[in-house]
Amino acid sequence: MIRRLAGLVVMPAVVVALVSGCGGDDDTPATEGGVVIDVVIENGTVTPGNERIEATVGENITVRIDSDADDELHVHAVPERSFEIHPGTQETQFSVDVPGQVAVESHDTGKTVATLLVRP
């Protein structure tokens, strides 16, 4: 009887521990309403470097930027967009209206931050 009671108490705790460990870790976390790209510009180096990210037409894309220098972010979509970057932390949002591959580039470093694979 005591063993059966112990099993009833211990088993749910084990199940909770196992299930809570099943969460995934994604480099580009989806947020409510879109995709997030975290960009760091430090000492002339940009990360990520040409990360491939899937998105859909009209989906909200948020770029969170932590930079130690002025720069400009170019989004080669139709229409093209550019966003000024200043030292510090900032966030910008956009969406893509035409499916295809869209390069997101740091103008001053000449590096591609991400390539968006935009689906209809």
C-alpha cells in the first residue's frame, strides 16, 4: 500500500520533469505575430552572418540590433527599405510583400546579416 502511494506521488513529478525538458531552442525565435532577428554589430563584425530565415508574405519581421557604431540596414525587398542604425540597442520592424529571397545587409560592413526565404 505504501509503495503504491509513493508511486502515485513520484510518478506525476517525473512526468512533469520530463515534459518540461521538451522545449526547443531556436536561433530565430518566433514571436506573436512574426519572426525576430537578433543582430550584433561590434568592432566591425556583424552577427549573424547570412542566416537563412523562413517567413511568409505579410509576416511581421522584427530586427533587434545592438551596435557599437552607426550603420545602415538594407532590406532588398520590393520595395527596398533601409533603416539607420545608431550605437546602442534598437528595434525595427517590417514585412515583405513579394515572395522570394530577400537579403538583409549591413551597409557599412558590407555583410549579409540574413537571407529571408519568403513564401506566399
